[in-house]
Amino acid sequence: KNLFDAIFSNATFHWIKDQPALIEGLYNSLKPKGRLVAEFGGKGNVKSITDAISVAAKNLGLADKAIDNFWHFPSISTYTTLLEKQGFEVEQAWLFDRPTKLTGEDGMLKWINQFATHAFKNLTADEAEAVKSLAIEILKPKYLRNGEWTADYRRLRIKAWKR
């Protein structure tokens, strides 16, 4: 308890389900006046990808098996309220678009296979491949340009300190 002057995190918080427990742990780990700087997926992050997976699953009759709520992408107000309830003083919070290039024609498939595996855990391998293929076709017109994919990242950056 009260061990650290500062905590920095990049692209981690959106993977953690129990946000109040996370924030309590962060708060308890910081010395008084300790700083927290974090950036993670914010409201609307990769929405086109998750929407495409949902639409593909629905169109293939698999909507009841696909999972689309496995990340926590909060708004500024939601997250700053959680921090303030714990006792943090929020100095700054930004929500901003950060389009991210995915290398190669198979960049979107690689991204889905690396980061969105939870969406397919209730599907057979064949069902998962069908959903991924259709989702990629849905995304292609808007997010594939000159052989390179772009993911629609939206980041939430927080600067706060322990009161």
C-alpha cells in the first residue's frame, strides 16, 4: 500500500472487467499525491469491427452464440466518475480518434485473430471462420485502401493524481 509515486498504463484497462477493483488497486498502490497516467480503448473504440462481427454473426444465424461485449470502452464521464469516487483528482481526460494501420491484405484477419478471440469462443471453428470472413467483407469497402487496413481506434487518455 502507498508504494509508488506514479503508475503508467497503455492499452490495458479495457481488458479488465472489474473496473472498480482495478481503480481501487491503483489508488491503494500510489503514495499520496501519486500520479496515474493511462491510455486505453475509449467509447466507440473499434466499433466498426465489433459491429461487423455482430452483423456477420446475425446474418449467419449465429447471433446467439457470438459475444460482442468482452471489452470495457468507457466514455470520459463514466471513467472520470469512477476515478473520482475512489478519491482521484482527475487533471485531464481526452477521448480521441487514432486510426491505426494494419499491415497487409490479411491485416484485419490477423487483428481479429489476435484481439477478438473472445467473440468466437462459443462457435465451432467453421462457424468462427465464416463469421470472420463475412465481417471482413463488410469492413472492406471502408477500411481497406491500397492493400492496407485501418482499424478505427478511439483512445481515452487519463491524467489523475491521488488526493
